[in-house]
Amino acid sequence: MTETRPVEPTPGTAGTAVHDWPVDHLDALEFDPLLHRLLREEPVARNRLRFGEGDAWLLTRYEDVKAVTADPRFSRALTVDRPVTSMTPHCLAPAGGIGRTDPPDHTRLRRLVAQAFNRKRVAELRVGAQAIADRLVGAMVRHGPPAELTESLTGPLPERLIGTLLGLPPADLPRLQEWRAVILSSSRSPDEGNTVKAEIAGYFRELADHRLRHPGDDLFSELVAAHAEGALSRPELISLSVMVVLNALDQVRNQTSTMVYTLLTHPEQLARLRAEPALLPATVEELLRFIPQRNGVGLPRIATEDVAIGDTLIRAGEAVYVSYLAANRDPSVFTDPDRPELTRDEAPHLAFGHGAHYCVGAALTRMQAEVVLGTLLRELPGLRLAVPPGRVSWHRGTVNRGPETLPVTW
Ligand code: HEM
């Protein structure tokens, strides 16, 4: 177990080799080979990504990742205006965005959204989510096989759900999907990314003006009211809404599609789940642990003091990335980590992060994953891929991984 504690600065880190991490395209469930190697050979490493300046620390071990993300001596606010080496040409999270703040700002912003996505609210949303899934799968059955799952179920379900939750006009959803595709790409130019970020911000600003005059019974109206009362600034209101909508549209679609793909390509696990449907919540957890949800790494943190991670000294002012993906494959925590095992009963996974920035949408994602898998198992017992696994095409040049399309039959 690694300890993080303040230490006297020592000249220990100079000369540490810097790894170039181009974050090459990976297909299907392939795990990033650099992460796999660093986790075993160099769990506290220095890396340089394609964009930004200089290099940064990269931590891959479960205990180190947990320690740093729970340690207030690592700041997100200090990343604002620092061109830390990064995998995207433009910073995905805007300054003032929830991911780039520290307490007390962070605590205030989280409080405003956390309630909307807490377990109780999500349990209430489940009835509506199930009704949407039933309608979508009902339509698949009526049309007959084959079907394209991202179009028929895993795309529209989160879209409709977040649309209802935020009170977004259904006609606007295709436009939001187009913006999402550009912003969450790692292969567009900084200009393109910034133009689209300005457009989506403009969209929410206009909607905010409208909701101020005509409030609805939805989360966005609640946030607009909180802004009117001075609980959050206008840029904070906009970036929070953008962050929530982008995550909700992108992550749930990719994650639930990849979960279906994983089960369909691991028939022994699928058979187990079919034989024992009560394993569904455990299945979702194990798939969250096992699936490499993203390319590269998320947002860095900046050390505010010198901190030792094991034998390595991280100096005040240095940038640190953690890989939740690698932590989820740590062989000192998970037996045979590179295999999905639905009845695994080991440590909790870190797919949703850890500490103060733990994912706000975790309960919403888990619920939708259970609804998608549960409905498919029940309604389409013969479900299988309609093409050989190697013919499924996967997103390229994106932050989040997932199939572009998922042809299935039954
Ligand atoms: C499979 C689905 C998802 C995964 C794997 C995921 C994962 C994560 C991770 C790893 C973090 C960052 C932890 C960190 O900064 O250290 C995060 C933060 C966040 N996620 Fe998710 N997420 C998912 C779905 C969602 C959904 C559906 C929403 C919105 C409804 C959402 C909203 C957020 C927000 C707002 C944050 C920032 C929290 C903060 O900085 O305090 N996520 N998520």
C-alpha cells in the first residue's frame, strides 16, 4: 500500500525517463499496452501526450490512484491556464467547470447537481427509463432482426432520459449530438473544438434566458433559478449543463453498447447471467471494471506540496495524471484482471473515479445499464452479434471508446 505524505524535497526525480504516449487507436476491448506495461514495471512514470507542453506524472496502481484522488494536496483549479501535456488539442473541461475547481467552489457546484442524480432520484427515473427501453425494444421486435443497437436502443435511451431530466426540446437533441461528436473528438483542430464549444455554450445561454422567464419542472430550470439567486455564476451554469449533457449522451451510449458487445463475445459469462438474472447488478459492476471506457487519461491534477508516492517524490507544482483504467486492472487487487468474471467479489472498481470528483452520473449510468441489459436478456433471449466480432467498427480519434455501430440479431 502506498503512502502519500509530505517529505523533504530530494533530487530524486531528475533524469526519470519520459514516455511518449501517442494514445494510438485501439479496437474493441483491447487494453492500452503502455498502461499495461507501466502498471507492472513503472507504476509512477513520466509521460508526454500529443498536445500541451512538457510532461506529467502518470500513476497506474489502484492504491496510488485512490490515494492521490482523495488527497486535497492535489488541485484541479491550478490546471486552469496551464498547458499541461494532454491528449486533446483543446481542454475538454472549461475553466470554472466542475472538473477544474477545488473546494469550496467545487463543493458548492457539486451540491447543485448531486441531488438531481442521487440514488433516490435515479430510482424514480428508472420507471421512465424502463418504459422507454420497452418501447424501443418493442419496436426492434416488430421490425424483426437484424437491428443496429446504438440507433435502436443504446443511443436513444440516454438521449431521451437526459432530455427529459434537463427539459431540453426534443428537436434540439440531434444538434447536441453533433456538438458532442466534435467536442469529444481528439482529432479535430483546436479551432473546430473551440467554435463548437462556443456554439453549445450559446445554446445553453439562450435556453437559460428562456427558462428564467418560463421556468419548467426540470433540472436546468432548477440550475437557472439557483443562478438567479446567486448560487452559481453564469459561466458555471453553462459549463455545468454542457458537462452533464455531453457525458450523459456519450458515456451511457458507449458504455452500454460495449457491455452488450462484451457479453456477446464472452458466451460463458452471458450463459451465467442468463441462468442467474440476479447477477445483473454484479455484472454491471464487473463490466464497468473490465471495459476500457476511454482513450488516454482524463484531467490532470497539480501537486500543491511535495508529496511522496512510494519512493518517488512529486514536487509542488508538478502535474499528475491518474489512470482509473489501469487501476481497474491492477493484478495486486484483482485476480486475473484482464478477464471479465461476473461473480468476482474483490475491491470496488474505479471506473467512475474516486474522491471529491467522483462521477456525478454513476447512479444514472448503472441504472441505465441494468435497464438495457435486463430488457435485452428478457425480450431477446437469442440475441447475438449479426457480424463476426472483428467486423464491428469502433470509434477512432475520440476521448470515449465504444462501437460506432453494433449490428445484432436474435
Ligand atoms: C459509463 C459512464 C460514465 C463513466 C465511466 C464516467 C466516469 C467519470 C470519471 C472517471 C469522472 C472523473 C473523475 C475525476 O475527475 O477524477 C467523472 C466525472 C464526472 N462525470 Fe461521469 N462517467 C460516466 C457517466 C456520466 C454521466 C451519465 C454523467 C451525467 C449525467 C456524468 C457526469 C459527470 C460529471 C458532472 C463529472 C465531474 C464531477 C466532478 O468533477 O466533481 N458522468 N465521470
